[in-house]
Amino acid sequence: MKKLLFIFIVLSYGVTAIAQEKFTLADELRGSITPQRAWWDLQHYSIEVDVFAQTKSLSGTNTITYTVLSPNSTMQIDLQKPMKMDLVTQNGKKVAVQRNGSAHFLKLPEPQIVGSQNKLVIEFSGAPTVALNAPWDGGLVWSKDSNGIDFIASANQGIGASVWWPVKDHPKDEPDKGVDLFITTPKDLVGVGNGRLIEEIENIDTKTWHWQVVNPINSYGVNINVGDYVNFSETYNGLNGKLDLSYWVLRDNLEIAKEQFKQAPLMLEAFEVLVWPLPFL
């Protein structure tokens, strides 16, 4: 009886604490399908991001491709403080922006014709929120590996993708045609992103890593990882044919990873039997 009473008290306290939390306008703008989100269908993101370890900051652009579903001229894009939008343009014309917390309302100068496909370019920069205890809390991780080399990673789940890049930060709408992600790093580091590595671009003092996802992807799943990564790979005989498995691990973890990742094909086999043949579409 005492145990039941204790559980009741704990549950009652939890319900009271939840009831006392205030539902704010910021909560509504983040969690709702607002009119400024509903009128356009996301098609593709092309994200270019430079990573600066010394200042713990990012700088980049996001080109958003979308289809117009209904008449409107105001678009909501999300980006959390202290990140900021430096410039927004459409077809070379500057777009006016009004900010309400993390929600940015873009006043589009171009006609938004139903059924048309348009693009928008957003330049952004700043020092994003630092994750103090990733992955349990969100933000960017700025750390060092066991050799004292920079190790940087994003932790988006929970806090949202808009912690580091401008995005339609709601799970209802994913880019139908995927994401191209360009990560620019110092030449001695590797930038690892989502999907398949398309090319490595040699710059004067840096290197750009182009990754591509061709299927829809949730925004919080788009991640940047920068460090002294090395690669190994194998082929998995899936139910619908052979699939490439490419693993990127920190250099000192290579031998450990080769042993541990022997479980990966077994895991994929279980997914295919219990869920659906890969890739999941």
C-alpha cells in the first residue's frame, strides 16, 4: 500500500509540474503546421557549410527548392539563436525577414504561382548552441580525439535541425528529392555527412566533401561530422541485390570498429526480414 501511495504522489507531482508549464507562441510556431508552412511542399536542400573549430562557428548557405501548393507570399523558416540569417534572396532579389524567436517569416518578392517550383537561397552564420552532454542534449560538439585532433559533430535530435542550419523544422514535410550536403573543413580533417560521398573538392587551404541523399530524409537526421576519420567498406547481399556499406570511424578506433561492425550486416538482415527490403523508400 505504501508503494502504491508513493507512486501516486510521484505521478501527481509530475502531472502538476506539466500543467504549470506555459505553452508559448514559440512552442506553437515550432510545433504547428502554420499557414506559412502549409502552402509549400519541400523538394530539396542544398547545404554548403564551412566549419571553423577555432571559433566554434559555422558559415554557409542553404538553397531550398519547393513546390507551391496554394497562394501565399510569406514563408516560415526556422533557425535558432545565436545563429542568424545574413541574407535571403530569390532570383537575385533580396527577401525581407521578420524574426519571432526561432521562426523567421520571409516576405517573398516573386509571384508564388500554384504548381510552380521555386528556389530560395539563405546565407547563415554564427556560433551554434554547444551540446553539453550529447546526445542527451542537443547542439554542436566541439572536442578533441585521443590524439588531440579536432572532433566536431552535430547532435540534432530533440533540439531540432534548426540549431545549426535554416530549415523547415517540422517532421511533416521532408525533402522529396533528398539533400546535397557540402562540408568544408581544414585539409587535414574529413567531413562526413549523410548518404553517399560524391566527390572531394580540393580548395587552396581547405577541402570540401560533397555528400548526397536521393531519398526523403528527416531534417534532424541531417548531420555534420568532422575529424580524423578513416574509411573501410564491404558489400551486403540484400534481398533486392548488393548494397554498399561504407564505414567512417576515427583513426584510433579503426581496428575496434572492424570487429564491432561485423554486426552491421546481421542488423540489416533483421531489418529486411522484419520491416522491408533495403533501401527503405
